[in-house]
Amino acid sequence: MTPHELVAVLEKHERWLKNKSGGSRANLTMANMEGSNLSGVNLAQGKLSGANLSHCDLSNANLSTADLFAAHLTKADLSGCNLYRADLRGAHMRGAKLKRAILREADLRGGALLYGGQGGKSGKGLDFVRSDLSGTDFDDASLTNANLSGADLTDVSMNGADCEGALLTGATLMRASMKSCNLARADLRGSNLSGVNLQGAVLRDANLTGAMLAGANLRNADLQGAKLEGADLAGADTTGANLARSADNFSVQIQQALHSHYTWINTNGTMGARADLTGTDLSHIDLTGVNLSGANLKRANLSGAKMREALLIMCDISEAVLADADFSAAILDGANLRGANMDGIRLDGAGVGWVDIKGPDGQPTGRLWAANLTGARLTGSSCVRTNLRGANLSDCDFSNANLTGAILSDANIRDAKFSGANLTGASLPPPPDPDDD
């Protein structure tokens, strides 16, 4: 298409938009306009499906509700462009620049195209084209309620973008930079967010069910109310993140086990059943103040869990992962924490000592059952005023832990490590006799 022909099309389209005589809607379907300067043009509602707009300057252009189905926008400059409700299904936008662009309610899903071939009676078939947005610059763009389901957004930049309510199911966002991005209420089910930078991002009430967040940066991110069932958070940095998950965000089986356990506790074992959550992923669960005494949590993943003031008396939490969890003021008397990973855990004001065993008549037997932390790792933990009296702490690693005011009297600390630990005001048992076997 020559420049003169393009100008004529634009002039007629402008008249059509203003309902003036002699106007006609722009039809640039499959047109080759590669490298053209279309900055500031008004092609609202224009037909541009399959058009080649690669390397074009479309900055501040109006393409609202335009048909850009399977259009080629590779490395195009769409900065400040209005793409409100534009049809961008199957579009090729690799390396495009969409800084401050408006993409509210735009459709960026993959699309199906007819192609010539031998299949079918008509000699044609369908070819599903996935939207290629990899490497695109969406910084500060508005993508509210946009549909990017299944899109390839690898290595994109979405820093400060507004994606509230956006549909990103099955999208690939590997290594994307999404710092301070607003993803509140966004649907990210099954999306691949491996290695993504979501530092300071807002993910309130977002659906991350089955999402891959391995190695993601979630520092100071807001995930209040986010659904994380089946999400892979392996190696993710959640420092300062608001990542609490209510029990409602977990599987039906976990919810039923917890409910049955509460009934078992409240009826003194006459109804319900003791919760067996062996090996279960309960990472970042919020069970503040709950009573899980006697539950089986062996090898469970409780990393980042919120368990403040919870009752976990006589629980089996052996070999579990409790890294960076908050057990402040919780009661874990008599609990089995043997071999648990408790690095970075908060146990401030918690009780992890012994419990008086009661007989069938409910009366104390005089037999004390101590908490067992043999071989547990508590490096960098916060154990301020923690009551560990009588606990078995043999071979525990308290390196660089804060044990200010902690009570360790009568505890077994044989072979325990306290290098770099803060023991100010802590009450310690006498050193073990090296001659004891």
C-alpha cells in the first residue's frame, strides 16, 4: 500500500467516524504497512486483521475496538496507544512497546485461522495461533479486565501496569518483570510465573490455583485472599509478602480433615477424627488461634504458615518444614518436632516444653512428656521469651537465633549449636557432662 492510498483510507475513515458523507470504514485487512509512521492516527473500529504493522510508529494512536486479529505488530511502538476492547487474538507483538497503553478489556487470546490444505471437504482447515507477546514493554499500561488467556508473555515488562481483573489463565509469564503490578482479582490459574519479579505487586483475591511460581520474587507482595491451591512456590522469595491463606483456599480433603479434627477436639474424641495431614502442603496457611492438638503433621509443609496462638499440644510435626512460619505465642508442649526445618521461624512467647500426661479419669499422672526437637534446625529463628523448659534440644542448630529471655532450664542441649545466637537473659541448663555416655 502506497502512502497516498493509506492517507486516503484514513481520511475516509475519519469521515465515517464522524458520520459525514463520503466516508467509509477503514479496511486494511492483510495490508502491508511495515515501518509506517501512524503516530496519533484514529483507526477506532478499523479492520486491520492480518495486517503487517511491524516496526510501525503507532504511539498515541486510537485503535479502540479495532479488529487486529492475527495482526503483525512485532517491535511496533504502541506507547500511549488506545486499544480499548481491541481484538488482538493471535496477534504477533514480540518486542512491541506498549508503555502507558490502554488495553482495558482487550482480547489478547490465541485465535484460529483458516488455512489452505488437503484436510476437509473445502480443502481448508483451522490453525490455532497463539498470541506472541514475549519481550513486550507493558510498563504502566492499563490492562484492566483484558483477556490474555494462554498468551506467551515470556520476558515481558509490566512494571506498574494495571491488570486488575485480567484473564491470564494458562499464560506464560516466565522471567517477566512485574514490579508493583496491580493483579487484584486477576485469573492466573495454571499460568507459568517461574522466575517472575512480582516485588511489591498487588495480588489481592487473585486466582493462582495450579500456577507455577518457582523462583519467583514475591518480596512485599500483597496476596491477601489469593487462591494458591496447588501453586508451586518452590524457591520463591516471599520476604515481607502478605501470603496468608485461609483453610478455604485448600483442597476439600484438607478442609474436611481440619473440620473433623475440630469436632474430635470439641467432643473429647467421641465424634470426628484426629487429623492426619502427613506430607500435606499447608504452606502459608492461616490457622491463627486454632486447636490442632494431637494432629499428625509429620513431613507437612508449613513454611510461611500463620500459627499465632495456635494449640499444637502433643502434635507430631516431625520432619516437617516450618521455615519462616509464625508460631508466636503458640503452645507446642509435648510436640514431636524431631528433624524439623524451622529456619527463620518465629516462636516468640511460645511454649515448647513438657506436658503433664493425664490418665483415663482425666487426672494428672505425674508423668511429664517433653517436646522433642532432636536434630531440628532453627537457624536465624526468633525465640524471644520462648519456653523450652525440659525440651529435648539435642543436636539442635540455633545458629544466629535470637534467644533473648528464652527459658531452656532442664532442657537437653547435648550437641546443640548456639554459634552467633543471642542468649541475652536466657536461662540455660548447666553444660552437659562430657563424660556422660
